[in-house]
Amino acid sequence: FDQLQVYQSIDMDGITWLMIGPNEWVDKTKTALIYPAATPPDGVTNGRWIEIKLYEQPLSVYQDNRMVFATLISSGISGWWTRPGLFQIYEKHESTHMAANIGQEGAYFLMDVPWSMYFDERRALHAEYWHDHLGYKSSHGCVNLSFPDADWLFQWADYDTWVYAWDPSGRTP
């Protein structure tokens, strides 16, 4: 995954193309564009929050109302959505076991999930070792991150750190 500057955007035959260099274009669907927030979400008064865009799958971190970190994530698939809303981290674990739906379709049991930070019922931000689908929805509602990104976020975030998940496309229930 590379960080790129976008210089121009054009629509052609139903595809949005982004110019990333002289005569270099990429299909927008293969990117996760990040536009730094001009203001914090309603309810965040301390200038410190984590923003999750559920449609394109980026996560951005803000401190003093400035973006200080950004990465790709993997959020919940249909039926196991990552819920949009404003939440706060209420529980943190350097390592924890996770399980759900044992004996049913969609069951999972994961041992030693690193850097887990719960923010919405049993949904958490955490590292993932069982897939490599960052940038695409593939979780059961949690927000999956790479090992280095989850470690960085775990060290940065406090209890009560705001987590703002939203879908600019409006497609997430």
C-alpha cells in the first residue's frame, strides 16, 4: 500500500480516474481517499478522535484538531456491520481472546488478538492476523488494523478517546 498525492480527477465511461503523476492514472475504486476533517464531529470537544470511514475503509487519527495518522482498515461486512455513530473507547487489552456465534454460521474463535480497544458493545479496534484484506470490508463488526498500526493506535488512544464511524455513501445501516 502506497500513499499518493492526487492531482486531478476525471470521470470517463462511468469510472472515476485519479491522476497520481504525469500521465499516471488509477481507478478511484482502488484507492481510499482521505480528506482531513475541517472540524471535529458533533460531540467531540477536546480535539482528539479516531475517524473511521466505512465506505472507503480509511482510519484517521486527530489530535488538537489536526490529522496526525492515517491508515487502511477492514470493517464489518453485510450482516455484521460496524455501526456508524460516535462512541468512546471503554476497554483496552494488549491481548485478548474473541469468539462469537459458536456452533452457528459465521462462528469464530480467535486467540491472543493484539491491541484490542472496545468502543461499541463488543466491537473493537484491533490488529488482525487471520486475513490480509485491509481496505476491504471483511470483519464481523470490529475494525481490523495491521500489526504496526494497531500497536501505534493502542499506545496513542486513552480510555474515553472518541471513535467516530460514518459512511459518506449512506450505505451502512
